[in-house]
Amino acid sequence: MNQQEILEHANGNQEKARKVLRASGIAEIWVEHGCRVNLIGSLRMGLLATHRDIDLHVYSACITEESSFAIAACIAKIPEVTEIKCINGLHTDEHCIAWHIFYKYEGELWQFDVIHIEDGTQYDGFFEEMADRIVRKLTPELKETILRLKFETPADKDYHGVEYYEAVLADGITNMADFETWVQKHREKPPYYWQPE
């Protein structure tokens, strides 16, 4: 694909993702239960390429397993929701419960990654700020590079969105061979959360 085709394809996927988000009503259910809901990740940044996923961070006070599961139970009633998975991190420094919600839209399976986070804890707003910093750093050329690398990624490879962003923005990676080498070395480091300066 050339640069124009990459941008057109990405824009089409992002438009569809926003339709899915509106049609699902998933964000609204969290709001109805008193949560603050923020879009994060590649869709917020205009960098959604091939993956059919939508990332939301939702915040409320005094989260318990019971309160978060009660909201998930309401989401489970949506006919198009085919599966829900949960990771309980309330006992960790992240003070959250991660929900992975699979939603059928026009024959395609979309994944909502919804992280329910305790208000005012360490990661309240962290990933929103990260996304905004990335957007401020993007030039048309850098955006095209990130999207091109995502489109060029083989289907059997599982790279994280932030790996593309850090590799391109922080270390100047511009091609798939160098990116794969970068990821291999990067994953040897202790885990950390990156933000651009």
C-alpha cells in the first residue's frame, strides 16, 4: 500500500470503530453506573490500523469485585456480546479490574478492553496523558510510519501498540526488520510504562 492507501484504510477502520462504539452502548452502561469514561489507545490517537479493538478506561470510587461485576452483568445482557473475560488487579498497584468484552458487529468480532480503575490512584489519567503526548509528537510522516508498520505486521505476530509508538517516536525506527529487532531487545528489559517527553 502507498501512503494514501494506508491513510484511507486506517481512516475507514477508525470510522467503523466509532460506529461500533456507538452501536454497542457499552460506554453508556458504565456512565449510567456513575463511572467517568475515557477513550484511550489507538482509536483516540487516530492510529487504529488492522486490529478490531477499542480501549476504554472507566473510573469510579470504592471499586469492589461485586460493583464491577454488577456492571459487567448489565453488559452481558447485550445480545451482540459473545464473551467477557476478567482480570482482577484490585490488589495490585494498578487498583483496577480489566474487562475484555467481545462484541459482534456486522459479522465481525470486536474486542473492547475496558479497565475499571479506582479514582485518584496511580494510573488515573496516565494513559490519557500518554495518548495526548503521542498525538502532539505526531507529524504526518511519523503517523504514516506507525500505520505502515502496523499494516505490514504479519498476522501471527502479537506486538503491543505502545511498542510501535516508542520505537518510532523515541528511537526512529522506520521499517519492519528494524522494528522486529527493536521489539526483541525491548522485551528483554524489565516492564515499564512509556510516555514521550
